[in-house]
Amino acid sequence: MVAFKEEFPYLRTDSGQLFEFNRDWLYAAITRAADEAGYPSWWLTEHVTKSIAFYLHLRNDENVVAFSQLAQTVRYVLEAIGYKEIGPHFVPSPPPISISLVDIAHEAGAGYELAFFDLLEKRINALIETGADNLQLCSLQSCVKHLRGVKMWTRACDALREEIVCFVREKLIAATDFPRFDCSLR
């Protein structure tokens, strides 16, 4: 991957995976660290997030920044503004990984719910094996309509949507040993 000079550098995990920088992800990581340090709803989270984002934007000499280097920078900023007790709690995890449910539904084919659930389970398991702890499942409504083979939402769609949500919950509860695993369905 190549990061363009007008953009942010990519972030690299210890395992070598590359992720695009995301301000919301950084904001959430700083918020989590502040909460753990005893500063719930910390008033400087937005300012620190903007400062780090500005710093990364200026780093156009490098295409990739290691998570460890980012963590060191955040800790330095926290110490410089007098909140070094938050620093040890800042542990960056990979940004949210987004999966399009409608893409999985297309791969499975219209009306092939069993194939869809099998493919979805394989994707979720593969992500968990990589150490991901933040997952965004997108296009739920379009996925359900495709699997049902309808253009308008029906009661059968409601039932399938609920089935997908329950399936994802069960798989994540059964497969994760993490104290915290964030997942959203949209």
C-alpha cells in the first residue's frame, strides 16, 4: 500500500497488518485509556485526538507508522500536557474492520441463507484469529432483502434480520476470549 502525501500514513500492527488511520478509532482508544485511568468523559480527548491526527498528517515523509510508534507519541503528548497517568492505559488495537454483509449475501446467492451463514461464520472466525477486536458489519438491510429476494421490506425480512443479529452475537460470544470485543451491525 502507498500513502499519498496529502493523506495520513498507514498504521502497521506488530503482526504486519496495515490499516488506514481513523480519527474515530483514535478518539475511542484515548477515551478508553482515560476511562481506565479514572477520567471518565475526559474533556481533553478531542484536543489530543486532533493533535495526534495533525502530527500524523504532517508525517508525509513516511508511508507507514508502527502502532508502537503511535502509542509512544500519544504517551508523550499525554505526559507533556500533565496527564502521564493515562499513558500506560493507551494500548492501540487495530481500527475497526468493516465487512459488507450484502457482499457476503451476493457471494452466497439469492435465497441461499445457509451458504450466507456459513460464509459469515468463516469471515468472523478469520478476523478473530488475526486478533481483531472491533468489527463493523455493514449493509444489513440490503443483505436481508437480497437473501429474501425482495425489493420491499416484509415481515419475513424482520425475522431474517433478527436471525442474523442473533447468529453474530452467538458466534462472537463463543469465539472470543477477549475481555472486550466491539461489534456493530448497520
